[in-house]
Amino acid sequence: MKKSILVVMIYLTANINFAQIDNSFVTINKKQSSFAIFENGNSSTILISASDFSGVQKVAAWLQNDIEMVTSKKPEILIDQNSKNKNIIIIGTLGKSNIIDELKKFSNINLSELESRTEKFIIETVENPLPNVDKALVIVGSDKRGTIYGMLELSKQIGVSPWYWWADVAVKKKDNLFIKPGRFSNGEPKVKYRGIFLNDEAPALTNWAKEKFGGFNHK
């Protein structure tokens, strides 16, 4: 009974944030106006701002590693630098990222729906978003968690399960990764904070911690 309740809790928690997202936006098939995350052995460059939250910068590195797990090639991450790559992934938080502020000036992307919102993100392909950039996949959040959830959603859709580390869910390799044309977003969460509660700390979690780390207080 406890296991059944836990499974239901995990399922509901995982779907609270993404219940309203517009279907899948990642494909292995190239279409007109699609954005190439990885094509013919080449990865898009990830661009973030030093002015953004440290948590956003950390999760951008997670996304970098996730793309490598799927494609066997690690994309470059640049911080407030010009990229030689004409296709880039721009990641930032509204009102916190200098790059997003610049993007609003040079492109026609509309970010008004993120203003005064909680934990909301937008994922959209933008043509000529910045000088010397032909195309960009923009992941922008209304706040820190919004930006982070946008990156984690991309990781999930390219094939890296949220349970990759906890449950050893295997990652399937892909030769190409494209983002479908369009604008993808989710609604605000119904609750401000989300998480899971493990109702089986002992022996399940306790034994796992001892096996992997030598105990909860192991350093």
C-alpha cells in the first residue's frame, strides 16, 4: 500500500509542472525551420550570463552533460561571450540575465507572458536573435526555478530521464536532435513548491545511503 501511494505521489508531482506543456517539442527528424541541437556530429553552443542565478548556471552544466550522454559530444558553454557558432542555445532568467535583456532589444521575441509569473518558462526558436547569430533556441524563465524547469524539460525530452541517477534509467543515444518550430510553454504551478516525500526512509533509503555513501553523514 505504501509503495502504491508513493508511486502515485511521484507521478502527480512529476506532472504538476508540465501538465500544460504543448506536447513534445524534440524530434530526431529535421523539418523546415527546426532548430538543430545536434546534427551531423555538431552541437549547438550554450550561452548563459554571469549575471544570472548560480543555480541556473549549475543546471546549464547539467544540460550540457545530458546532451553529451545522448549525443556523445559535449556542447560548449559560453558565459557572456560571442560565439563562433551561428546556432546557439540561449538560457536566462527574465530581469536577471543580461543576455535576455539584450535579446529583447534585438529580436521580436515576446516575453510579456512571463512578467510577474511564478516558475514559468518559454522555449522558442528565434531567427537572428543577436548580432552574428543566425538562429537560437531560447529557454527563458520568469524566475530562477522557471529557467531551471525549462532546462530540465529539455533534458527529459531529449531522452534523459529524471530517474537516470536514482533508478539507473538508461539513456538512448541519438544521431540527431532537433527542436520543432513553435513556442512551447507551461502554465504556472498550482502550488508554489513541489517535491516528494519518501515514506520509507528505513530500510529503503537508509540502506541505499549506506551502500552508496557510507551513511547519511558520510563526507
